[in-house]
Amino acid sequence: MSTAADTFVIGDFPQLRLIAWNRDPHDVITGEEAFGLYEQNWRFVDEKALLPHECDLIDRLTREYGRGILHI
């Protein structure tokens, strides 16, 4: 899933992979980048298709980088 404490492989999270369609799914991004992608592209996220580990990630990123708020 995550390669280090604050980095993530795009392809490990299906909805992140969807919104980062122009990047290699094997790319590693920071938590801050992932949060930005979710926040800026939320309209393309299929909330019903979110897997539990991706929901957990979004919750964690929202707490850490959004100060508890996901601006969508």
C-alpha cells in the first residue's frame, strides 16, 4: 500500500488511480499530493466504489493536510 510513512503508490487506490489517469499507476506521490488530487478532482470520484482502505486514506489525509476539511 504505502511505501513510506507519507508516500503512496497511485495504483494502490482505485479512485486515486482514476483521478490521476495521466500518471503511471506505479508512481509514488506524497500524502500532500494525494490530498490535493482528491480535493481538486472529487467530482470524478465514485464514492460508492471507494474501498475501505481508500476511505481510511482520505480520512487520514483530510486530518493531516486539510485540517479536518476536504474542500469539495
